[in-house]
Amino acid sequence: MAKEKKPFQDIFTPDSITEEILKFIPIKNGDKVLEPTAGTGNMCEVLLKKCKDISIELTCIEIQKKHYDVLKTRLSKYGKIKGDKKTFNAFEHFFK
């Protein structure tokens, strides 16, 4: 019997791998960074810790409400969160 395909496959990047990746990306004051599949914020949090002494604009996108709620709580300690549009109702019928 075939396995049922899940609509989302979660793959979380461990902090150690994220730290290695970020060593090769020069981020400077004023840069804008996009994380299109933020999940619960592993990569975003490591990035914010790395950039604690500079100002960056980080845009995180996550369409799964369960992950978004964790992401928002997790990153709120790093500063103001802007643009919270609560668009999940629009996605729920599309991604079920």
C-alpha cells in the first residue's frame, strides 16, 4: 500500500549548518535578507545573532500557521515585527 503524500515536508536546518553557510555570505549594515521558507526560524535566528551589531531588514515567509506562530514568538525578542498580515485563512483552503 502506498504512503499518503503529505502536503508539506518540513526540513529544519540545524544551527551548526546555518552558521557554516553564513560564514560565506557577507552581510553588511542596511542589507535586506529574504528567508522564503522560514519554518520555525532556525536560520533566521542564527542570522539575527550574527548581525546583532548591525541593522538589517529580515523578511521571513512561512505559510504554515503552526510554524508561523513559533517563528513570530521566537523572533520577537530581536526587535519589532512588522507586516503581520495574518493571511493564513486565505492559504488554508488553497493548501489543504
